[in-house]
Amino acid sequence: MKKQIPENQVLLTIYGGGSKLTLNGKSVKEYPHKGGGFFSGYVTKLTLEPGDYEIIGTYDQTSGAGKVNNKFKNAVINVNLRGGHEYDLDIHTDPRELEIAVAYLPLDKAGWNLICRILED
């Protein structure tokens, strides 16, 4: 059973690591967060207020062993995050993922997209 998220909060999980990630011009580290390092599998979990976010950073696509396979620099994605929901931000090559994206950015490698998707509705 999934944890109920309060209407005044948003949970955002960023997969694949990244460096110098900012949300609306503020470092990710300035928001309540967990993870974000080698031993956490390059996963950062943020608790945010609902609203519009501009997320900018260098996104790393990593293997299961934590090896960085691809780096996408200065990627920008704009998204509206609704309260009471959980989202993830990740790099996908499967075009079917775009059908469930709430926002996406084509990356500089054929077929790759940075997508933000809602995990529950």
C-alpha cells in the first residue's frame, strides 16, 4: 500500500544522479531531501510544495554499478507538480514512456528523453 501524500506536498524522486541541480534557481540541497550520492544509487528524493518548477542540471545516466554511461549537460525541464502526488524524473529511451510523461525534454542522443512522470493519480 502506497503512503498517502498530503495535498500541500509533492514528492519528487530524481534518478540518475546529476550535478549542480537547481529547482527555480535554488540548489536541490536547499530543499528537504534524502539521498543523492554513490551509495544511494544516485537517487535524490525531494519533498516540495505544489507548483511550477524549472529544473536545471547535468543529468547522469548510470549503470546498476554506479558507472556514469552518459552525461547530459545543462538540461532544462519545466513542470507543474500537483499536491498530493508523487513524481519521478529520469532518462528513458522507451518512446512509450512519453505517453505517461507530464513533461519531457529530448536529449542530444537519438531516442533519449529526460522525462518527468506522475507515479500515482
